[in-house]
Amino acid sequence: MRVAILHAPWRCYWRGRRILGQRTRPKHDGHRPYHELSFATPGSPLNVLEYCKLEQENDREAPPPDGSNSSMVRVKILYAPWNPADMNTVEGVYPGITHKSRYFPERTVAGSEGLGIVTHGNDAIQKGDVVTFLHGGVGNYRSSLWISPSQLLSLPTHALETIGGPALSTLPQLGGTALRMLQDFGPTDVVIQNAGNSSVGMMVSQLASVLGMGCVSLVRRHDRTDEEWSQLVEYLKTVGRCTWVVAEEDLTDRDRFQTFLEKGDFRHGCRLALNAVGGESAIRLARCLETGGTLVTYGGMSKKPVSISTSQLIFRDLRFRGYWHSQWRQSATRLQQEEMLAFLLDAVW
């Protein structure tokens, strides 16, 4: 079974000179100067990110001057998503690798993932190949970079048209996060998650259907009207392939939550919960698990801790784990990453 990942998980992205939703066209496409979006000191992205470029219009990025250019290839960046982790990195509150600017050495290039096309190849990788990056933190909010072929993963050229550049550029990180949690902490008949309408949440529900799992998504209703809420539920069930959609606000009352548990046929076989929020939302997820189930935390949007009760550990034997996909990508072999990407590409049409 294939699933179309149609949900746009990027808030903004770099394409050509598109920066934070604004775009200017170069006078001569293909001969534009090197340019980047970078910051000198951590802070709010809207305050510290700056657009920097080389002055000469025909000054394309030159090979590295240290003689290593024969073993490196030049990649023109086509798409680079902007995710919450990218924002937190610019703010200085997210751990991980960052990349200093080559032409503006006091600055750090933003962006942790993306895809591009090889414009200067070698024996290892050919000009015109579409590629993504083996590891995050390369600094992809720039027009191009020179990099070792060992740090690249090739993508089918036709995927740019069949899947689309923006969605394709998110697969290794966001799609990979969803897939790894479902496969590495499963198996389970049913998975339950909060933030079900988030980027990873949408991919979780879609991939769960591919893997033959049911999915319960808890979603904040906020101030949506009944019509707007119905449209969201329908969207999550059709495009998101979610089995059950529940307004999280409806479960804040203890009696309502108990009724939800008693009537929920999903509880049979629900051995995996995915938490992107923390706080009370994570507590509700844990209460939905079968004895011996696992709650995996991969985000903390509420900025509140995950509380674990003694009874959950002793009498219900629940497991509490954390998952950071960037760390997995750093430690995984090339073969493991290629197999993950191949699965994701096959699941998307």
C-alpha cells in the first residue's frame, strides 16, 4: 500500500532566493552570486538572520582552495525546509552540529536539511544527480556548497516531479522520525499520539496505515468552529489516514477522560504512545496504554516535563523512552539510512 504524504510540513523554505516567504528573482538564473541566510549570534530568527551574498553577480562559489576539490562535489540547493529545530538552533537552545559560513567566517549558516542537484560532479557522483544529506546540520540555507560525496544520499530524479521538492526535502528528517519511532518501538496494533495535526504527526498516521496499524490522534481544537473542526477531522482521516481523531480539550475533565477510555475500542493492542507535547498531554497518553506499553517522547512543545507515577512503573510496567532522530542519523550506517529512505520513497507517490 502506498500513501501520499500531501501535508506541507514546512513553515517556509529556501528555494532560489525565497527567504521566510519573500522571493526576489536573480537577473541571470544560473549565474547568480553565492548567497546564504546566516546569523552571527543566537537570538530570535526574525532579529538575527541576515541575507548575505558575494558582491560580484557572476561570482559563483569556487572550489575549496586547499586542493581537496578533486574529491568533492558542488551541490546547488533547491529546497531547504524550516522546522522548529532550525528555529531553536538559531535561538541557541537546540543541541547539534552547526556549520560556519565559508565566505562570512563569523557567521553560522541556518538550515539543517534539504535537497539539491549536483552541478560539479566526479567519479563518485554525477552532474545532474538529485541528492539529500546523510547528516543534518550542514547549513542548507545557502545557494550552494562543496561537500564530500560520502555525505550525500542520491534520490530518484523523477521524485522531484512525482513527490514535489518541498515534501521530498522533509522525508529524511520528519518522515524518518515518524518511521523510526513506529518501527523501532513497535510492533503495536494501535499507536496513540498527541499533536496529531503536526508535521511528524501527519506522517505518523499515514505511515501507520502503511504498516497496518491503527492510529489515534489527539488534536487541540483551540477556537475552531464546529465546521472548522469537522473539516480538520475529515482531513486527518482522509489525507492523514488517521483511524480516530479526538479533541484533546474534551479529555481534560476526569469523568470525560474515563468515559473515553472505557468506550475506546482502540485500547486493545495500544502499546505505543508518541509524545511531542509533554505535561498533562503526555500523562493522558500514558493512561491510554496497555500494561507493558511504551511512551516515546520526541518533542516538548508545551515546555512542561513528562511526569511518571510510581504505579505506572510498578503495576503497569510502562516504559518511557526518548527519541532524537538527528542522533540516530549520526550513528546509523549509510545502508540503514538508504533503506529508510527507500521505504519512505516507496510509501509516497
